[in-house]
Amino acid sequence: MFGPGSGNYGSARGWCRRCGHFEWAEDKKNDYKPDPVRTALATKLRRQYALDERERLRQKIAWLQKQTFWLEWHENMGEKGRELWDREGIHRDFIEVHKLGYRPDYHCGDKDIPAMTIPYFMGDKVQTIQYRLTEPNEGGKYRFLKGTSPTWFKPWPIPLESIILVVEGAKKAMVTFHQAGNVRYRGKPVSILATPSKLVPHRMMKALKKRDPELVIWLLDPDAYRSDSGKATGSAIERNVTAFGPDRSLIVEPIDKIDDMFLRYDLDATAFQAMINQSSPLFTR
């Protein structure tokens, strides 16, 4: 209910996110009770904001699905764009299935930067566009279409199995799917999904839990297994496993990014399958 913070003079303070009440730790009164009127108003405002945001997102997606610019980036990218995808280890079948593209003039800051484009679909309906900058800057190499939200990326349009392998990034999902073949865990088929970031957004985690898989195997980038220095929140992998459920989670901690392990260090399907079969529960430090 109350969150700690630093005051003007170094004193701890408390702030109630439900009703907005604020007090310093030195206050002697300990009989405060939230005002039910203010609490109800704050709750109403939060719910209305969530509804407004959901409607705004729905309208943006509906607009996107009427556009063709992202499809033109696929159809017009030419051999130069296809060679960029080839160098990233993306088989040309994926280029056609996912309508991967190339945009020569993605506006980033004060200049235009060439970008590779990745549409995210739900069924056959596009939900957002991810841009992979060919010249990353201080903001990193990835951007999403403004006004849209990232979602799960499935590397191949087939039904999901009851065991899901989560990797970090759409490109890694496509490389893994192509290089690893039919992934299994102890003989059971495994589907691959990609999260756009090491920490799965709440909305996406909620959708994953609603699907109710038998098991989720987490295979993220190496930095996801390290706690942020000076923070008490734990590593991204710990937070993901806690949010989804430790009893249905296993982890694989790679020595490098999984696409680099396939493409640069010659990891093969047999060795990858062994990694998956050796996945283990999360033991927090």
C-alpha cells in the first residue's frame, strides 16, 4: 500500500497509490485510514484510463489493418533487403510467411536510418510493426510502430503445443525454429514464442497465463539472468518465472544469445535439444 521514498531532508515517506494519501515517517499519527471516497474515485479513474487506452489501441490496430505500407516494404525491398535478412540467418521462407521487409528511410531522431521491418500477426491480422535499425543508436536497435503495443511473436503459423519455449526477440525465434527443427522436451513437442523484451509486459504475461500451457521453458539472453545492480527487484528471469508460476516454469541459461550460438558458434539441433532436456527449475540466489 505504501511505497518508500526519500524526502527533502533524507527522511522516509509513505504514499498510498490507492487514495493518494502522503505522510512523512516522522509523523506520530498511526491511525490513518484511507478515505473511501478518494479511494473509489482513484479506482474509477484508473479503470477509465485502462478502458480509454484499450480503445485507443483497438483503433490504432484497426487503422493499421487497413494500410498497405508495411506490405509494400516487403514487396519492394529488392535483393538488398533480402541479403540483409540472409546475413541475419533468416531463411527466405520466413521472409515470405511473415512479410518481412526493408524500409530505407525510418525517421529516428534527426536523421533517416534504414530499417528491417517485422510485422507481428494475430492469426492473419497484423497487430504492430517492429523496426530493426541497421545503425543502432543510444536507444538500441529495435522500435515498434508508434501507438501500438508489442505482442507475442510466433515464428511459424501452426497451433501452439502445451509446452512453450520463450526466447527473447522475433529474430531469435525464427532462427531457433529453423535451426533446431522439431523441438521436444522429454519427448513432448514444444512450440516457440518470442517476447519483445527480457521482462515480459504484464498484458502479455496475462495472455500467456490465460492460454494455460502445461509448461513454459524460458531461454532468454544472458543478461536476463543477472539482477540489476542496486535494485531489489531481482533478475528479469526471476520476475518472469514468479509472474507466470514457478511450478510450471523451467529455465535454460545460455552462454550467449541463442541466435549467435547457432550462427556463429555452430550449435546444432542435437546439442540444442540436449539444452532443452536439461532445463531446470529456477533456484533463486
